[in-house]
Amino acid sequence: MNCQNCKTITEGGYTLCATCELRFAGTLLRLAHDVTPLHDSLDATLHPGGHSPVRIQTATPPTPIRLDVLDLIDMLDATARELWRCLDGIDALDWRKDKRNEDLKATLIACAGHPRLATFTDAGLYMHVINDLARKVDTVLDPPEQRREIGTCELCETMLTAGAADQWVTCPVCGREQRAQTVKLRRLKTLCWDDSERGSAADISKAFAVSGLKVSRKTITTWEQRGKLPRHADGYAYCDVYRLLIGSDLTKSVR
Ligand SMILES: [Zn+2]
Ligand SMILES: [Zn+2]
């Protein structure tokens, strides 16, 4: 037989290869671990960054509960119970025969450790569905834009992260509250006033974007090709790019 997930040849009777079985069990355990932060994320006054929640004060009164998260928990709950019934040989539609009374977390853990995880008929299908749910859970708990580095703490130099709309950040190490804009500008200033600071086109583009300055990687490389921007052995100088950027902005506004 072939593994239903990766198609490698498996021993007789196995619907998943050993690697995929481990991965499947790992994803189920990770989801079990995410159940509590997921419930915490239902509170709309929390930062969506559920793995390290910080309470925020929103400008408008928030909806008390995040419906997208509620839907996701419902879907995960239904899927986990359905998977458990499949594993235990109970007809998926005949849910009344399922006498289990455990919560979602316990159900996920039970599925991960089930002896039939790599032998039941629909293993590949469920692995696919569970992977998809795990991706959605990750997006709720760690939205990519929420984890942007904006600069270092003014007191202890810890790298701070903030969402695009955050006005204030609290340093996770020393607890100092500071304005996000100040942190961003300070970072830009250190980068641009110190002409030994170098980076790749991508680094510079990213660092500037965080501070609200738009310059694409392509623009930076084009400047180099046109001989406007010197490239050093260790990359471009932030201050050179900054000067060109400010210059090109001025030209645009004059036109
Ligand atoms: Zn496999
Ligand atoms: Zn600090």
C-alpha cells in the first residue's frame, strides 16, 4: 500500500507511513495545546496575538466576541469528534453511539495517541483536514502582521514587536511603555545616521516599511544598476537609500 499523504510505499495495512503518522499526531497535539489560547482569543479586547496576549484599548467599542474564532473552535471541535469516532470504528453519522463526554483538548490528545491513527481508512483525508485547521488556528493566534519588529526598547534594548495599528507598545522584558511611532523613528534614525549600517535590498525595504517609508527591493536594485547607489561588500548603506528616497519623494512632489 502507499501512504495516503506522501505516497511512499508502506507496510501492509498502513494507510500512513511512519513519518506522516508522527506528523499527524504532532499536529493533533499542537492543536490540543492551542485550545486554551484559542478560547482566550474569543475576547475581542485582546490582541489577536493569542500566544502572547496583550490587552488593548480600542478606539471604538469592540464587538464582545470574535465570531471567526468561535466558528473555528466549532469546526475544530466537530472535526476532532468525528475523527475520534472514525478511529474508534463508530459510524461517523451515528454520533449517538459515541458515549464519550470529554472536552475538545482531551479528544485531540486521545486521537493523537490512538493505535489506529496510521491504519484507519480515511487517514490521509483527515490529516489533510486537520492540517488545514491547524493553519487557520495559527493565523488566528499569530497573525503575521502582528509580529512585526519595530525597533528596540529605549531602556533595555529588547526588540519590540507591534501590530500596524498599535499606538503603544509595552516591553516584555522591562515593562516600559513607549509610543510605537517613537520606537520606529528611533530605529530609522540609528539606521540612517550611522553610515556603517548595511543591509540587503530586502532588509532595507522591510525596515523602512515598518517606519512608514515605501521603497521596494526592486527600486533599490534599480538605483544600483543606474549607478545612483553604491553597493558595498556587506550590502547597501541605509543612509544612502534614505537620501535617495527622500530625494525622489521631493522630485515627485515638485512634478
Ligand atoms: Zn507518508
Ligand atoms: Zn525594555
